[in-house]
Amino acid sequence: MTSAPAPPPDVARRLLRGIMRIRMIEGRIRDLYAEQEMRCPTHFSIGQEAAAVGVCAHLRREEQVTSAHRSHAHYLAKGGDLKAMLAELYGKATGCAAGKGGSMHLIDLAAGFLGAVPIVGSTISIGVGAALASVLQGAPILSIVFFGDGATETGVFHESLNFAAVQKLPVVMVCENNLYSVLSPLACRHPAGRELVQLAQGHGVWARQGDGNDADVVYALAGEAIDHARAGRGPAFLELKTYRWLEHCGPLDDRHLGYRPPGEYEAWMARDPLELYTRRLRDRGLVTGADLESTAGEVTAEIDDAVTFARSSPFPPRDQLAAHLYAS
Amino acid sequence: MSAPARQLTFVGALAEALDLCMARDPRVFVLGLGAPDAAAVFGSTQGLADKYGPRRVLDMPVSENGMTGVAIGAALRGMRPVMTHIRLEFAMLAIDPIVNQAAKWHYMFGGQASVPLVIRMVVGRGWGQGPQHSQSLQAWFAHVPGLKVVMPATPHDAKGLLISAIEDDNPVVFIEHRWLYSIHGPVPEGIYRVPLGRPSVLRRGRHVTVVATSYMTLEASRAADELAREGLELEIVDVHTLNPFNDGPVRESVRKTGRLIVADAGWRSVGFAAEVVARVVEQNLGDLAEPPVRITLPDLPTPTTRALSNYYYPLGRDIAAAARRLAGRPPKPEPEIKPEAFLDVPDATFSGPF
């Protein structure tokens, strides 16, 4: 796949830390999920962390991110509050959506994470609308819209991309192509020989594809896409090829279901974004084993804290059932 | 004595509301297919494009789903979009953003964000509008918690309710009946508000309560005029806000009259009229002297030919007949409706295509 220039050392270290942190958080959620206390459908980002981290490394706080059902990595990479996210998974009043959303409805307005919802495609148009608002207000602000390969099959994807192109809106659409929509492979959803990136090119939009498991590739492509959109040249589209390690929804391995062709899983495991990037930075002399241990220690402490916070937080009181029906 | 109130058409009142809101609040913008064009959504966006420019009166691709999401995103980021659909049916393509997103956003994110969005939908009737240019789906929208659903019936309320809807912090489905567009009525100058919520009593009367929505208030008024000559008084309660539905004025009226007719321009089964009847029966059964009556569309798609649509839409005389029956008055024979009769226009001055 594409090779990319090495980013500056401080950026590279930041990317590695970001990938490692999300992997560790998702790992902890997997462990805790088994306790049956996080009672909401949860779609893990494990294996796809480099895409979120490589894109969000470019973003300013005020720039707006939307996402879909598999949003943990995007939320965390954009700076979403970890404590509020875990509390949300536990259904607590201190959750980022006050317990009313769960894993599929993350939000952190202070971090520029506008919202995530599980209806595939729905937040694409909403992200475009956020960009439109900024243009109407005379101060364009970039919108980044994360979605998966399945979303490219929705009408709203095409409608949104077309409108963003008509209005030259500052939007970057990031498609993480992990080959599956639930268990349905690309082959039953897209004609053979047509790449997802061509769909965006067909709309006359600046579009590139690359290895979503290589943080350097993602960082470089995202940099180009974001420069393009920030400069007012219209929307940009990235197809980042990656792979979902776990079941569609839930913390388990699902290889026993037999829908993955033989050897596919192993081939992608051999291209683990975390391992790949760790090895590369060690080879470049940018991190040592001690650095990695120290980072792991910091992140573990952060997660411990957040888990304690989430577990010890109260549930929303009963009077919150009818709260927030309407804004006043 | 004050000067006689200024008269304006329903559509003129809508256009004036939009103009006033856009003039005073830069966050307000209009988007819709043809919003800035010469037809100006039957005149309801007349003059706005010239005055405010193409950015604030935004034409759009034929992408109702995507563009509704765009409007939601813009609303989340501080704008107050007013979206227009020249027929309600086109909003059917946007049920996901309306029902799953706009209606839920405030609640599902714990009250942190809201969607101040108005979606105008025009209900067509007559001149062969047929099955896909005539549906009055207020009951669908009113069924969804988190949406507000408004159906103005008078020029005064069209303006005052639209201003309230635009100023509201929630998604408002604003349903306009095409046959109301050319009616005249008193409309004050400047900004005023009709609060979303409590129904208005359009006419006082002692004998029978008619709860009506949108265009059916006009049919109710026709019935009331006719019955007044017979000494039978109708009290007309106009439910201009179907969600949230404040049933207080309906129940107060039934307490007085003991007789209830609900006239709604939607379908009968699982419709808004059923909701009104249920509320009254649950809470005021003892006040009812007679079983309530629903006057609605039959549960059928709208036929295009007037030879059939003449028998599809309920008329004022149907309301009058029900009122006579509830009040124990003898029925009045009515001339039979002929299939070729021109009941497919709101009045004689009207000509097609719309």
C-alpha cells in the first residue's frame, strides 16, 4: 500500500500514544463488558485506531467531528472526556449524554465532538450542516465526518457529498473501509472492481485512498485532505482501508461464525496498527521499551481513574425520565 | 375606536412572518427546493431572495433526506433554518433525520444540544392532486415525542405561530393546508406570537363542540353559520398545536356542551381525531351526553379524478349533519353531490394547476 513521509518525531510519538491509549481503553471495556454492567450495544474500534488518531491529530478543538455506531476511537482521538464516556456506558448521570445515550450516542461539545448516532449515514448530512452553518456565519470551521464502508451505500452519503461539493463546504469525509457491514461483505454490496474512493471521485470531489492501519499514511493523507477543505477548495474524501477484529457489536471474537475468508483475519492481524507503528518508531529510535512502559503506566492510571469515577457515579434519578423532551 | 384591523391572506401572513424573523435574526435562513424561485413556494417566500440574497434563501438539490440532515447540523451549530416542502410527501424522504435525529437529539444527549428547526410542509388538495400530493400526516408526526406539530388555520395564526415556531428551540413540523393560502383575515403588523400549545376557541356556542384542525376549521365555520340560522350553536376549538397537545380548552368546551365532534383532515384510523376523542372519553366521560363523532378522511388513498374525490373529502354539511344528530334535531335533506361537480377547488376564483 501507499508509503508516506515520516511525520516529525513529536507527532509520531503522539500518534503512537493515541493508538495505544485507545487500544488499552477498548481492551478494558472488553473486560468490563463481561460483567454485564455496561448495558448498551457497544461497537469496538479495536484494529481501526490508526484512522481515528491519524486524522484527529490535525484537528483544532473547535473543528467539529461526527461519527456513527463505532465511534469510541473518534471520540477519544478528538479529545472526548474519558470519564464521561465510561460513565455513559454504565448509564450514569455523569455520562457524556447523562446516561440517555450509551455507547452509540457519544457527545463532547467542549472537545468539538458534535455527536455520534447509530443510524448509518445520518451524521454525514449533519456534519455537512455544521460546516454550512459556519460558512453562513462568515467564519468557516472544518467538519470531519467519520463513517464506515456501509454508509457509502446510503442515499444520504451521496446527497451530502453532492451538496457539500455544490457549496464548496469545508468538510472532510473519512470512510473507514473495514470490509464488513455487520456480517455482510463488500462483495454483496459493491460491484467487483469498483473502489469506494471512486464514488467520491464521481461527485467531482477531491478523494484519496490509503492504508488505514498505517498511522503515517493516514496522517499524511488526512493532512492533504484537511488542507484542501480548510483552504475553501471544497470537500475532501478519504477511504482508509482497515479491518474490524471483533464481532460487529460486542466484545467477542466471532471467527467461529465463518464469514471471514480463510487467512483474512491472520493477514490483517499481521498488520496490527499498534504493533506496526510501535515497531516503526522503535526502529527510528523515537521510542524505547522504557518509554512504552511509562506510557502504558500513565494510561492505565487514567483508565483506572475513569472506571472508578464511572462505577461510583450515581444513576440518573427517576425525575430525569421526562427531562430533556423539549429544549426551552 | 381603533382602526379596522389590516387584512392579509394566509400566504401573505406566512411571507411576512419569514421576512420579520429574517430581518431581526441573522441566524434565520430559508432552504427548500425552489425557495428563491419566481413561484416562491406559492408566494410564501415572496421577496425574500431579493432582500436577503441566495445564501439566506437557499435553493437545494432534490435531496430531502440529506438536506434535512444539513438543516439539523446547521441548527446544532447556531442557525435557525426554516425548510420548506411544496408538498408534505417530499418530507417522507426525510423521516430518518426528522424522527430519528431532530426529534431525539435534545433528549438522547441529555439536554446538551437542541435543534431549532422549522420544517414547513404543504398539504395539497383538489385539481387532481391525487394520492401523492395530498396527504395530511399530522398524526404521524404528532405521535413522535420531541417534535412539535403545528397546523395554523387562520392568517392571524399562520403568522403568529410561524414566528413562535422559528423562535422555538425545538424541531417544529409546520403543516400548511394549500386551500387556506388565499383566505383573508385580520393580521396585525410587526412581530407578535401565538404560543405553541393551547388551542384557540374560534367561535363560542352552547350546543355542540367541534374540535377542528387546519382546513377543517373552515368547514366547521361553514357548518356553524348554517346551523346558527337554525338556532343551533357550535363552539369551534381550533387545535393549532397537535404536539404538545393541550386538551384543556377541548375539555372545558365539552363540559359545557356535552357533545363532541372532531373534524380532522387526516385519516380516520389511529388518527388525531381518535386522540382527541380518547382524551375526552378518558377524562370527561360523564360530561358527554352522546357518543363523540369523528369527521375525517376515509382510510383510503386520495383518488385523482373529481368524480371520486368529491366523495372523499368531508364537507361542512357533514359536520352540520352530525351536529343536528347529536343535538337531537331532525336531519336536513341535502342535494346529492354530482360526480362532475367542481368540488376540487377551494373557491370559484381558483384555477389550476395547483
